[in-house]
Amino acid sequence: MKRRNVRRGRRPLTAALVAGSLLSLLHAVQEPDRPRTEPVAQTANTATVFYYTKTRNWPTYHLHHAPDGGAWTSVPGTAMEPACTDWVKKTVDLGSAAGLQATFNDGAGTWDNNGGANYRLGTGAITVKDGVVAHSDPCAGSEPVEGNKATVYYSAQALGWSTANLHYQPAGGSWTAVPGIGMRAACAGWWKQTVDLGTAASLKAAFNNGNGVWDNNNGTDYTLPAGTSTVLNKVVTRDAKDPCAATEPDTRAPTAPAGVAAQATGVSVVLTWQPADDDTGVVKYQVTRTGGSGGTVVTDAGSTVFTDSGLAERTAYTYTVRAVDAAGNVSPASAAVTATTGEKPSGPAPGKPLGTDPRKDPVYFVLTARFHDGDGSNNRGGSQHVKSGNAANADPMFRGDFRGLVDKLDYIKGLGFSAVWITPVVLNRSDYDYHGYHGWDFYKVDPRLESAGASYQDLIDAAHAKGMKIYQDVVHNHSSRWGAKGLFTPTVYGVRDSQWSWYYDERQPGFEYDGLTVDPKSGKSYYNGDLWSTAEPAGNTCVNWGTPTGRTSPEGYRLYNCQWPSPTSGMFPKAYYHQCWIGNWEGEDSRSCWLHEDLADFDTESAAVQNYLIGAYNKYIDMGVDGFRVDTAVHIPRTTWNRRFLPAITERVTQRHGAEAARNFFVFGEVAAFVNDKWNRGSVNHSAQFYTWKERKEYAADDAQAALEMYAYEQQQGTGNQPTSTNAFLNGNAYHTPDHSRFSGMHIIDMRMHMNFGDAQNAFSNGKDSDDSVNDATYNVVYVDSHDYGPNKSSERYAGGTDAWAENMSLMWTFRGIPALYYGSEIEFQAGKKIDCGPSCPLATTGRAYYGDHLTGSVTASDFSQVSSASGTVAQTLQKPLVKHVQRLNQIRRAIPALQMGQYSTEGISGGMAFKRRYTEGGTDSFALVTVSGGASYTGIPNGTYVDAVTGDRRTVTNGTLAVAAPGKGNLRVYVLNGPGRVGADGPYLK
């Protein structure tokens, strides 16, 4: 614990005042029922001043006064106390004076000084009401008014204190004398104290053990309201329940789950149901299956969707569901449902994730459709092929595929990467959907990516065979403007007339969009064949369907209502989709409204939507993917992630692949924060680190209501009252076991480093500044640029130059976190080009250009960072300076566990980008000293022999100090205690 900071500007209380305060406190705590107020009895030289509050409504009231012929009190004066309804009072000793001058204030700069003339008061009982002075006691015979009280419970269990003191300051008042007032033991682990706040509505507080050890909320103190509050592990819960109150046993069972539905696909059944109700909350469900030769099988489920796989062919299975609460109460069984399986599908069997610590695996990020074309037969240009300019370049938007990726896995492995992050694989639907973020059928892999012998399962299995992981990009926030197949698809988008025949195709009975097949009648469209009607369709809900808007398209064509999706038109039902546009990107509506007209925003707090998405992504878990990169994570409330989606992922991986695989299944979210500060414009709900934490209080059982409650509560707590962690930091030179007990299940992309990577030193400094608010920053995914932005929200691919790229990489590969490289950055591909301009320009001129031209030829990797043979253009690509650089960085990182999983510190280190890292587990103890580009000196380090992994230089430390000369921009030094020696061969930067 840190020693309490000295408070400046607070006058110490006199012994008399301290004694008086304590007596007053004891009186307030212990006094029995009080009689009605008696008339104020006065001595000759005192004045009891009553002040009327109803027209002021100040939070606190102070009397600033001077006895006749005497000195004024210090500003703001003395706090007044409640007297009776609408009145406060203060009795003052006038000595020999016959009266006093007085003014009144709220303690924060708002005054009533009688229009500048001050009030002139005599002795006895005096009232001041709206500027009028009178001699009377307004409270005679009335019920006394109790002042505000605060009951504070403090848990010192984790601190090991034997006593606890509350040092506090009522709002507008003075601090108690250090160490404050003693708290009494309330129950195991809790101390309690009730204090009288007078008219104040809150207090500042800090706690100590009476021997100089303080908890002052990291120097910011605690702000506690009137009423009951608890302080546990630096978390304040307002209007809290008494933690020491005896709890009555829970004997009420949950309601039976309703809305149970079962759907069979092949030899699997997806079961969904509505959440059950319970007074304390449901913790799990019991799914009972009967049928087939297996008899009765009962399986626990943590969410409202359950996938039963590996069943017998052509067999009827019956299911019921029961809900279980935390006390073990079990609900009645749901209504039974039956589903009959079909035939076992042909193709490869589901795979199994590699299940190792994800921090060991540097990540290579590809847009599959733009990486490498292995099968030209699945290429598609879409409706914008000509307009975009892609046709002129013979460059269809859907060009790369899984065959091309399988064929070039050795290129990626030869670079040294052991994880590949691919863009979404589900069947997409838009006019320009190659990137994968317009999902339509979430249960089907887009056939424009697959080929015979190169299915998605084949890709997963091929990567695993090479010791490489597949991270699948997933979207929970939105579907395409065509809705989501199996959940809701709109009937129609507009009225057809001759001017729109080029765009909207006539409906073809029996034709279903699959992204690959051309509408047989038009012979040209892949998109609109089943979305057309020349008359208003039955069941239409879109407002003003088919009437002209009065506006025209850029081509001059009439526009009609309901011709394009809108959340406010009634086209999309509120049972599945939100009904509003985003107005404030840092407001609550950013999590409950549409991002764009082409991205229909799911109501993720709807059980039906949750079931649909959980069931869909269970399919890919079953196939053996190693993790999910979560798109637009910030646009879904944290409560929904923590209650529904994240537990469902863990449950499914555990069920299919085991607990160890679940522990290492890597989920990392895109919580986009395009600012350079620690907290995204001060909004905790919209900051990346916020999503790495579990909830810290209970909210309503309804997910939509819970999301609103959580948003309001956390915004009120603010940036200064968020949880903190030491999981990324060394304790001196020692590694300590991280505490993941409050981890949500979602790691994050390091948006702050990303935004500051215009300069590596800046990225390093900003990254360090945020790490205490992340549950465990050693899991942060770190990149310079991506398919969305470059540093500082640049819309161009990074163009800082080769030296700067080398420096960025050297930092990324040695600092805490997991390095990720956007495809082609190893050759500065498309540097300075606009990342994305939609169909308004050819893809070939953007940062999403086709990369396969640089990969023609053959390549074989014998190991990570080791290419045994290469020919053709890819052989030339592999000779680029940054390719050599990243190959060796991957070799060095792979050889030193501290660089993969270690905690870090900059304590006792001078230098720019310089730090020490350590990882200790079992028989492994890896300690490394790192400096990037510049020189550094290290003090207080363990003695012993240090070997530089870059040069092989050996240093013997006997006095705890080591000095390292500057290696030069992009170069680095990695001195490892008892290290492996030089790793890899010299390159253009590492030498």
C-alpha cells in the first residue's frame, strides 16, 4: 500500500473541536428517540441564526460571520446544521459583543450577502428568510430534522488490517483529523461506520490502519453518497445492501423455459429457448435428450442455445429444458420438442484447436478475398465490377480464396507467423462485400471462398498440420441490408419501374441467393433476384411503401420510400433489429442504433438474436478454429458480452474440445477508440480496456434494461473509479501469478498504440500509460495499421519509411502484447495508398489491393522463419529488407519466453524504448533486458551472465547494473539472463 499523500491547505482541528466532533458523532449514533424541539434557550452573548433553505436549495449551508468589533471567520465560514423542515441553524458565541454581521454561502462560491450590505444581527434566536431578518424560533414545537447520514462498509480482508479508520470530509466541510474515526467490526471481512453529514449529500473518504498504511483510491479519494455504500477492492457500490445482513435461503425455483425450438441439420440439432425468470437469476440450464440408442442424456448449458452433435442418422430425438438458479432450485421441464436428423454430411471431420497460449503466436492478418487466388472459378465481381474500375484491371473484388491461402501458408510460416487472422467467412450479401462484414447467412460459409478440396474445414486442418492457428473474424453487431437468413429477411426494397431495371431484378421463383450463382433470367445479377416485387407484398410493414420521396439518385432516377433500408421505416422488426440511427458515437445510442444504412443493426439484447448468433458461431468452434476476432465489439453493451456471448463461447469450446482449449481460445475485440487519450473522450463505456472486465454489480434480469443500467452506473463511476490490474507488470524483477478472476473473457486490439504508431516512442509511452486499466495487457493485439486505418486515424496505409517500419516492428515483437501484421506490410505494400474508397475507385489503387502477384511461384517452409526453397516472384518477395527483419524478430521472440508471455517494468531503467521482461512458470525462468533503437542503462537487476540474442555479446553483471549502447534505428538489443545466445543471422537491421 502507498503511504497517504500529505493534504495541503487543510487547517488542523483544535483538540476542543476534535473532542466536540467525536462527542457529536457518538450522540448521533447512540441517541434514542428525541423529543420535539424545545424553544431555543439563549445566554446573553450567543446568537442562534436560522436560515431559510426552501428558496435556495443549496447542497450545504455556511454561516460566515464577524461579532461586532471582532474578526470574520475564514471563508466559507462554519457549516450550519438541520433545524426543522426548510430551516438550518448555527449557534455562535459572541463573547462581549451585542450582535454580529453575517453572510451565507453554499461552500462553493455562491453567496447571499444581503445585496452587498451583509446582514446585521443581534442576539437570541434570529431568522433570515429571503432577505428579511426577524427575532423568532421557527422550529419551536416542530419535529426535529435529522441530517443526512452515510453508512460506510469497508472491506479490509485482502489487506490484513487489524483495525480500520475512516478519514472523511463532508461535501463543503472540513476533513477529520488524521487518522480519522475508528470503524467497528461489522462481520467477517467488513468494517462499518455511520457519520452525520448535516446538510451535505456526500463525503470524500480515505481509509487507513492507524499505522500509516492508507487506501486513498490511488490518490483520488473515494466519493461516497448519503445512504449505505460498500467499498470492496476499490470498487464503490452505492445504495448497497448491508453485506452483513443475514440472507434468507432461496427456495423459489425459476420458471420453466418457454419457446423451445429444435432444428436438425445433418446429424446435429440446434436447440434454442427463451430465458427463464428467477428472483436471483438463472445460472445454467439442463437439457434432457431422449431417443436413439443412447437412452436419456442430460447436459448442462450456460446459455439459451445448445448444439447437439454426433447423433445417429435419420433418428428422432426429443428434448426438454429446465432452468437452475444459484441455490440449486430447478424449474419444471419445458414443453418437449422433437427433431429428426438427416444424413451425416460428407467432407472432412471437424478439427480441434491447437489450444496453446495465444501469446506465443504472432499474427498475420489477411483479407482472404484479396490475398491469393488459388481458384479462378469462384471469382466474382458483382454489380459494381464495371463502375468501380475493377473490370478494367481484370481484378474482381472476390479474387482470393481458401485455396490460395492454403497454397501460401508456407509463405506465412516462412515469415515466422504461427496464427492467421482471416476476415469473416459467413455468406455475405451486398454490392461490395468481399471484405466479409455484411453477413447474410451466418450458418453458411461463403462459396466464393471455397473450392473442391479447399473448404473452410480444409483450410483449418491445413493450418493446424503446419502448427498454425486460424483466428476467424466474427460479427455480432449487424447483418447486411438483406437481413439475416434464418432470423429475418425483408420482403422488398422498392418499386420496380423501367429506370431501375438495371439494378433490381425480377423475382425468380426457386432462385436463392448464394453469392456464386447467377440469376438465370437476367444472367447478370447475384444480389437482388429474390427481393423484387412490382406490387406491395403481403405483410409489408414498411411505412409509405412505394411512394416517391421527391428526390432522385445521382443518375437522375426517381427514389421511392422503402427502396433502401432504414431503421425508422418499419422495414426491420424491432424484435430483431434496433430502430434508430446513431447520433453520438460516444453515447449509449452507439450501442443500440445503426452504424450505416447497409449494416442492419441487430438487437443483441433479444434472446432470438442471441440464439441465432450463438448457434451460428458454435458451428465454427466445432470446426476447430483457434479464436475469434470480434468486429465492432464496442457497439454491443458489455453486459451482453459478459452475460451471453462470451460464456457461450467458453461453454462450447469446453464442451467440444476441453477446458484447456477453452482457456486458450483467443477472443480479441475491436473496441474502436480513435483518440490518443487513455479513456475514449472520457467515456469508460467506449474505451477498449473496459471490455476486459467482468461486471461489478448486479443489474436487471432483462438484457436491454441491464445495458442501460450498466451504462449509467459506469459513466457515473467515471474514469477514476474503474478497476485496475498489475497483471502486466513485474514486481521489481519478479514475475507474479496474474489474477484473472475478474477477466471478462475478451482481450482487445491495442487501439491506443495503434493510434500513436506514427512514432514508435509515442506508441510505447501511450501503451504503458493504459496498461494498468487493462485486465492483462500481455494479451493485447498490437498493430500499426489495418484494413480500416493507419496511425492517428489515417485513411492511408502506413508510409513512414522502411527504417520507421523496422523500428515499429522491433518494438511490437519485444514489448508486451501480441504482434499482428497486416498482409503485405512486410514489403511496404501499397504504402501511402487510401485504404478503402468503396466502389468509387478500383481496388488495385487502394490498400486492399490484390497481393497474389507478389506470391507467384513456389515456396516451402521447413520451420517458422525458415524457407527451405522458393522460386518465381515469391522468392524475390522473400528477399525484401523488412521480410528479413520480421523473420528474425519472430525467431528471437520464439526463443525467449519472456518476450512472449512476460510481465514488464521500466523501473530502474533509463532510455527511450527500454524495459525488462520476465516470465516464470515451472522450470522456465526467462529474464530479458530490451532496448529499441536507443541506448539504455539498467540498475537493480539480478547479477549473472547476460547474452544478447541479436549479437551474441556476453556481459557479466556483479553490481546489479548494465549499460547498453544505442544499436541504431530499427535495431535492438535483447540481453537475456543465462540466455540462449545469438538467435538467427544478421539482417539489414538486426545486427
